[in-house]
Amino acid sequence: MAQLWLSLRTMLIAALEDRQTAHAAQAAAHAAAAAVREEVDQLRTLQEDEKVALRAISERHAAKAEAAQQQTEQYKQKCDKVGGISAVNFGFDSEALTSGRL
């Protein structure tokens, strides 16, 4: 009879150890999931920051292009007012001059 109680005790101890191991594994899984969620949130924040930065760069580029276009138009108007003197009169391509291809 004592052998039976000893076997039962051993089985209960093993079951408790298995349960503790399972709880520890579950806690580790929850911690890993939380870490992954945090990393995903950080990556999303970084992605949003990069989108904002790219949008700002794009807007600055568009503004500079618009300013360059306005300067080109003003230069053409000024040349027309001065008596038609322009790059065309000298045999140059005015688009090539304004775009920097010469």
C-alpha cells in the first residue's frame, strides 16, 4: 500500500511540475507576443514618420519646380519686353537653356 501512495505522490509531483512548466511557457509566449506587438507599433510609427518626411520633401520639390517655372516665364516676358531679344534670336533653344541641358 505504501508503494501505491509513493507512486501516486510521484505522479502528482510530476503533474504539478508539468503544470508549472506549461504556465511558464504560456507566460513566455505572452511576453513574446507583447514584444512583437511593441515592435510592430514602433515600425508603424517609423513608417508614418517616413511618409510625413517624404511628403514634405515632395512638397518642397514641387514648390522649387514651380518657382523655377515662374522665373522662366518672367525671364521670357522680360526678354519679350526688351525688344524680342531672346535665346531664339541667337540660334539657341530656349528650352535647353532653361532646363540646363546646354
